[in-house]
Amino acid sequence: MNKNITSHEFVITKKQRNKINNHTSFVIWFTGLSGAGKSTIANALENKLNDNSIHTYLLDGDNIRQGLNVDLTFSQEDRSENIRRIAEVSSLLIDAGLVVLSAFVSPYRKDRMMVKSKVKDINFIEIFVDTPLEECIRRDTKGLYGKAKKGLIKNLTGINAPYERPENPNLRIDTTKYTVDEAVKMILNTIETKLEKSII
Ligand code: ADP
């Protein structure tokens, strides 16, 4: 860290923002293969949370890879830098009092652990969207698997780049077994106590 930068004691804290919002703030971290259903479930969950006056923000490839992280590739090094920056943003948003929904493949265990340590364990809920690769390939929502098959993409997670499964996620959802609505209910059950607010 630059030795000329000192940290300032902020007057308004997370605790005060949580009090105004009437709920706690933390990150719900979705990990899984491309096409697993991370964004779909995160969007449906955010909708439900907003119906219940929970202040949220959804981070995903669309608003991060095209802006803040537009300079990064899909090499292992850049993927780690991608997640490091998202961890920093998530941490700020948690401090701002929001329930953050982060939907990123985040294939490396060490990167996810880095997020957990950045935002602190207590503020990190890991949701493993565990859809089998064959089903993701069948869906091919972004056409990436088709391109990889033709040799047009290198580094595609699950095909020619690794995915390290979470060892101990807070929740594992196989979307071939549960609908989006069921997945949202499972997540709500997992976070309700932590939110300190009941959801209808
Ligand atoms: P990711 O964000 O993981 O890359 P997306 O959410 O963009 O994945 O795409 C997942 C696709 O799978 C969507 O087209 C979605 O409609 C479909 N899908 C089918 N069943 C489910 C389910 N049970 N949960 C989530 N997505 C599902």
C-alpha cells in the first residue's frame, strides 16, 4: 500500500446504514459454469428481495466486464484480477448497506477464498449453481460452448479451462432438479436469519 495514504475514520458506519435500511448487508456469491443459471437465479432473487424492501445491487459480467474490468482477458491471471476488483466493489457496497448479488463463474477456489477474506467470512454466502456441464452445453445461452467446439475460444471454463468446485458452499443448487422459483426459495431460507428481516 502507498505509504502516503492513510485511512480516514468514517463518521457513518455500516451498522448505521443497516439500521436505516432495516436489514443487514452482505454478499451472496454465485459461482458455477457459464450457462449454469447464476444470472437467472440472481435476478429472480433480487426481484423478490426488492418486493420486500431489501436494498440490493447485482454485479455480473454485463456491468463489470464491460466497464470497470474492460481491460481484462480470461487468462488465469486476469480472471484473478477480475475477481479481486469485484471483491473490492462488493466490500464497498456491503459497507454502503446493500445486499450484493455477485454472479461470476469465479472458477478458482483461491479467488473465492480471497473474496471471503476481503469481505470477511460473516459477510459471505457462497451459492454453488451446480448445473452439469452437459446441460450447460445443451443450453449454450451465450453461444460460447459452440464457439469453443469450433476452436474459436480458448480458456472456456469446463472445456479448456478448469473449474474448481466449492468444497463447502452455503448452498448447492442443481438447476436440472429445481426450478428458478425453488432455487430462490432455497436461497431465501439460507439468508433469512442473516438478513435480520423476514421475507414474505
Ligand atoms: P450463467 O449466469 O450461469 O451464465 P444464465 O443465467 O445466463 O447462466 O443462463 C442460464 C440459462 O438456463 C437461462 O437461459 C435459464 O432460463 C435456463 N434455466 C433453465 N432452468 C433453469 C433453472 N432451474 N435455474 C436457472 N436457470 C435455468
